[in-house]
Amino acid sequence: MRKAGIGAGQRILIIGAGGSFGTYAVQLAKQAGAEVVAVDSTGKLEMLREIGADQVIDYTERDFTDDAGTFDIVFDVVCRAPFGRVVRLLLPAGGTCWPIPARPTSSAGSGPHLPATRR
């Protein structure tokens, strides 16, 4: 979270916000003063509101990559949405997407993705 440089007034999207890493990210982003939009399934939405998410999106009801708006930072904890669609959610003037996979991204064990920046 520190490497992403989250600060007051920024708009942050957290995909997979209802899991262990996601709930931690929601709380840290709120503590930093960011506006948090959390994406997860129906059963986790109320909990996400309770821990501070400003807006919640149920991915089982709609494709959040179509109409979630734009963001300064996107944390993708689950890495299941098409990366190209997620990067489109970044502010045109510049934003950063941090995919955070739970395991290596290939059978060769290439390790975690590096952040992508839209400039």
C-alpha cells in the first residue's frame, strides 16, 4: 500500500475486497483518506460497508469494468478480470494498477506481476 502512494482524495478500486488481503487494503486506504470502491460478491458487501468502503460493487450482478468510473489506483487481489479491461479503469492522466496474485502467474514460476501505469 505504501508503494502505491495512496493518499487523501484519491479514488481507489479494490477487486476482491472481501478476502483477507482485500479487507486489509480497504481499511488502510480509508485510513490514508482515500475514497474506496470495493468489488466482491453479494454476501460480502455489507461487511465491506461496515469496514469503511464508500461504494460496493457486486461482481455477480454487473461487470464492474463497464461502469465503475476511473481510479487513481486499482488493487486487483484476485486477478481474474481481464487485465486490459482493468487498466482501462485508470485515470487517463495517469494511474497505477497493482495486480496481487496469490501464486505465480505461470507454470515457470515467474512470480508476481509488476504494477502497470497508464500515462
